[in-house]
Amino acid sequence: MLAEVVDAVVGGDTHRDTHALELTAPSGATIATLMIGNDERGFAEAIAWVAEHAPGPRVVVGLEGTRSYGIGLARVLQAAGLTVVEIERPRRGERRRGKSDPIDAHPAAVRAAPGRRPAAHAARRR
């Protein structure tokens, strides 16, 4: 059962200037959402947000773009002791129409959950 493996999953939709994050329970239910800047201040805010809202210490983070726009956030989260996996963006045919970064963070969280990761890879440390 997923709840026995992790306490929460964070999904992240990363961009040049901002990142949208969603913290979910193992069931996939949303616990909290956050928009941060793609900078040191935003990264610190993300760590504090996870510490404040996660129901336990076992947290997995799934980020899109860990080798591009999300690399800074991935490095900071890994340094803080969180497990970070790279989530591949959905194929064009699987994407929903319209654009909403907070909504796009939810599928990243769902794909990052252990046991539900066909398109997730451990984030590379550089």
C-alpha cells in the first residue's frame, strides 16, 4: 500500500521564472499548493512549505525539467534530504487543453508516487 511507503508526494511544474508545486496524500488528494519563484528565496520557501504541510517525513518530489528550469530546485530539495525524481512531461496527445501551472503540478505528483512511476527517473546530481 502506498501509504506504507510515503507520507506525501510533491509534484512540480517548472518554468523559467516560477514553479507550481502541489503536495498530495498517498491517495492523490491535494493537501496544499504553492507558487514560488525560480530563485534561492523560492527554494527556501518550498522547503519550509513541505516541512509545514507534509503529514510525515517520508516525502517524494516529482519535478518536470530537473535538467533545465527545475535543476536549481531539484538540487536544493536533494540537499535538504528529500527524494527527487524527474517526471517526463505528458506527450502532446495526453496533455489537457489550456494552461494552468497549479493544475499541471497535480499530474506530476500522481506520476511521482512510488508504484505509479512509469515516466519517472531519479534526478541526476550535477
